[in-house]
Amino acid sequence: MFTIQLNNRTVSVREGMTILDAAKQEGIKIPTLCFLEGYSPLGACRVCVTEVEGMRALAAACSTPLVPDMKIQTNSPRVRRARKSVVELLLSEHEGDCKYCTRADDCELKSLANELGIEVQRYEGERTLASTDVSTAALVRDSGKCIKCRRCVTACNQLQGVGALFPQYRGFATSVGPAFRSDLDSVVCVQCGQCSAVCPVGAITEKSHIKEVLAALEDPESHVVVQTAPAIRAALGECFGLPAGTLVTGRMTAALRRIGFDSVFDTNFTADLTIMEEGSELLTRLKAALVEGKPAALPQFSSCSPGWISFTENYFPQFIPNLSSCKSPQQMFGALAKTYYAAKKNIDPEKMVVVSVMPCTAKKFEAARPEMRSSGYQDVDYVLTTRELGKLIQLQGIDFVNLPDEEMDVPMGLSSGAADIFANTGGVMEAALRTVYEVTTGRDLPMEGLHVTPIAGLEGIKEASLVLTDTADPWKFLEGVEVKVAVAHGLGNAAKLLRDIQEGKRSYHFVEIMTCPGGCIGGGGQPRFTTNEVREKRIAAIYAEDDGKPIRKSHDNPAIKEIYAEFLGEPLGQKSHHLLHTHYVNKKEPAEAV
């Protein structure tokens, strides 16, 4: 520890801190545009400049380390003038009309301009040639709005390790995107949307399906059903000024009914179904390996996250056989809505429109995959992000905050607490362990509150193991087996884990991987801006939802028992295999389905 002078006050700081760290510690706001928490500072935007005694030039707060007795002014007249000039210059190049921009209400550049008192455009600067990229199913890029802050580059390269976005050319000609100013579909992009989640302006956004959903709702011939992912209920309230982590499950259901959906269902229903299918698949692989002496692709990897699936297909196709063949809960729901539910309610599936509300932009890409038509139609027609649902509720003039709580429709609105925690990193694994342990031993998972704490939290790679004892028939072959599991979130962490497995440094039976940091609660379609503090609040809310449920294990869900009895037959059965499972494609080598 040592002391510095910060705005004429003596404060204690630690070695290794930056000016920005010290300011946050003392409750002093320094604006930033290029900075991302947890990643190497760029110091590129120069919005966070401060005045340091003895330094001729102003110092970027995000990248300037503290030294003993440093004297810093964070809001001197010189600093204010410099910040104002920087933002004015950014605005002079920024192409876009705030009256029509999708980010008008939460644009960081606009907010910063207001804070700095910018009322007129002083500079009529030359502007680069603008272009709009709509080549992918999930994302839209508007180069004219890009302010070259490079947050998207940090997210794509350092966080996800995908490398679809880089600064191209130099100086005024700099553009951010794929090489040679190409469109996103010309490179590997998993469409996770983390770039859109960190973009401070409207340069990268999700491809909106709001118009299509409204058209379906207004069509008297269509029967429109909606499903909501578990992560939505802990984040949607932020679109209406509620604190991060506010549970709005009941109000969300009420809003969706008022929008006009014919049935309001829960993706949690098929999350429970995923556990039944994925858990059965894991037990089948273990039996093949331990009893039958047959080759079994272990560890088995979870398959809920479409960005992770695309990442595997493009970067690690050797692990495709290890992926669970289960579709994601979103896609299972779509297939069952247009078969099981349509038959149950005597609805023509050709007239049914399935809408998903997801925290993830990659779900738009997943819904459009050619494999996702096992119902005989496109299983999921349109996908709205959490942000899009917030806009749709506002568009329909609904007072969300003051809505009453309502229950979802049956049967596809019933779910367990295990399904809720799919939203969190480690949640799919915990839900699977709750069921697999009880199925094989007849007892509850021996963890306090059924929570597997070693795989909870925001550490990038987490591990746990569980020894099976007193196993029941027909699972005697698992007696004494130490089941080893791992969890990773963020594709950069996933790549590290995969390389360790490939090199024999780590060995597991089951691995959960989620594309986004924190899991779905940190998805690319969630309300901005998602920091670790926000992730932790959303995670806590999801665990509270789980703890408050009367049913907390997927196999105890009566609606799941009913669908197997009435329609599917059994896990991994013929009908389940057709509707709920899929295959993946090696995209690194010449096309090959696995």
C-alpha cells in the first residue's frame, strides 16, 4: 500500500492499480469508451484522460499505473476541455441520426456528450464511407456508426478467442471488422453477440425480428406461441429501470399475454427434458465404456449453447463426436410445439408460429440451421433477444413495472428449479448431476441445498467430482466410480480446457461449456452493460428462483413424465431421437456430418 493525492485528497492505494482503479475505489466517475473490465487497457479513445502533476501530456486513466505520491486531477478545466474535444471529434465522424438509432436510449456516446455539455456540432469532419453488413442471421454491422473504440475487438479476440473482428488499415481509414472490409459471413463468426453487448454505440446490433413477430401476431390465421429462456426472468427488468437481478417471471408472463401471444410457455420445460435426454445419453456412454468395452466418446460435452457448437465445428471438429446429440432446449421446444402441442390442441402446425425470447443472439443463427426442421417445418420461427422483448413491451404501451404476476400456460410452462439454473454457468451440470445421481443411487445429491458449489461462480474453468456409492440396478457397474466433471464459460476458457483434454492434462466424464461469460445470464442479447457485478446479481436471482420451486429436479417434473407417457415413450427412444436430437458438421475440413 502507498498513498497518492487524488483531487487534493490523500488516499491509500495498492501497487498495480491504475488511476481508473483508484477513482472507482473513491467513488469518482471517469468516463471511458474503449475500456473493458478484466482485460488489458487500450488507452485508445482518450476519453478517460486525467491531469497528473509533472506530466506534460494528459494521462489515460485506464492504462496509467499509480506510483507513490502521484498527484492527480480527474476533472480539472484542462481535463474537461480535452474530453469535450475528443467526444466532439468522435461525433464529427459518427454517421447516424439519434432520432432513428436503435441505441438512442442507451448510447454511451450520446450520454457522454450530454454529460460534457455538448450542445452544437463544432466540427464538420470528413466521414469514412459507411456500409451495412447484414450477411449473418444474428448480427447487423453499421460501419458509419463505429467510433473505433475496439471494445468489440477485445471481446472477440481476448474473451472469445474467435478473431472475427480486427482493426483494418490505419489512421482516418481505420475500419473495424473482418479483413479487407469483408462481411461477417466471410469469416468464422459464432454470432455470440458479445461484440454487440459491449459496443457503446449502434455499430453492432442484433438482427431484429420485432416486425416479423408483430406481423404474425396480427395475422388472424396464425397461432403464435412464445417460449422464454431461464435467463430472461433475471434480466428483463433492467430494461425498465429495475435493479439487476430483479426476478420478473410473473410480470414477464403477464406482458407476453398482453402483447397478444396465444400461449405463453417456458423454455425451462424443455430444459428439464434436455436433462432427461442428455443424462440418459451420458449413462449410455458410461455403460459402453465401463461394461461393454465399446468405444465411447468421453467426456461428453453439453450442447445447449449454439455459439459453443459453432466454435467446435469450426475450431475443434475432432471433439464433435463428444458433443451430446441433444438439441438445445430452444430447439426441442420448437419441435414439440409443432408436433406434441399442436396435436394436443388440434392446431394445424402449418399455422403455428413459434417465437423464442433468448439472452443470446446466436439463437437466431441456431433457429435458422437447416437441421432444425424435425417437426416438418422450421421448428422455431423467430427469436427475440431480451433487449428486443423490452422494446416490444414498450412499443405495445405496457406498464411493465406495475403488471401483476401471472402463471405460464400448461403443459409446456411447467418446470423445475433445475431448469432455472440453466441460465448460470455450472447450472446445466448441476441439474444433470441432480438427476443422474438420484437415478443411479435412489438418493438426493449429497450437497447442501442440492447445489454443487465447486462449479458455481465466475471462475473461468471449474472442476468437481462425485463418487457413486450404493448404486441401484441396473447401475451396479457405476459402484465406486468417481464421476469427474468440468465447467467452462467464455470460448477463450473453453479453448484452454479443450487443449488440456486433447493433450491428456485433464480427464473428465462430462463437461459443460457456455459461450458467454457467466453463462446465459451474460448473453450477447441481455440488457447492457453487463459487468461481473451485474452477472453475480443475475446469478443470485436465478438460484433464488430455483430454491423457491417446489420441484427442483428435472425427473420430478410431472409435465415431463406426462410427455414421455403420452408422446415420446422413453428417453433416447425412436421419437425422442427424431425430434430432440441432431448432428453437427465439421466446418474446418470439407463438409462432413458427424
